[in-house]
Amino acid sequence: MINGLYSLLEELIQARYAREKLSQLQRVNSKLDILRHQTRLLLDFELIQPKRYEFASELINAVGIDLGGWIKQQKRVAS
């Protein structure tokens, strides 16, 4: 999971400087979704405390909101 977080960060930084951002952002979005599910599994298997899960979920959702906005903006640019 930690590797997934670093990979996500790396791809977000690369997308910032890429000419064609949309496809890269969509790939990051799917990785973020995987991270959401992995985090949920940690809670389901009782490997994380509910408070920590709540905190992590809020952060993941905040990234998702920002990423969704960036994707929408790139779709407008591409049109």
C-alpha cells in the first residue's frame, strides 16, 4: 500500500508537467480507486483502527475531489 501511495504521488507530479495530461490523470484516478478499496480491506480485516480508517478515507476523498476537478478541466481543454 505504501508503494501505491508513492506511485500515486509520482504519477501526479509527472502529470503536472506532461503535455497530454488527461490519459495520465485517468490512470491515476483508477489507482486512487484501488487505494480506496485497499484501505477498506484493512478495516474489514481489522488491520486498522476505525478512527485511522476514517482519517485516511477523508484524505483519499480530498485527493479524489481535486483529481476529479483536474480531469474535468483537462476534458474542457481537450474539447
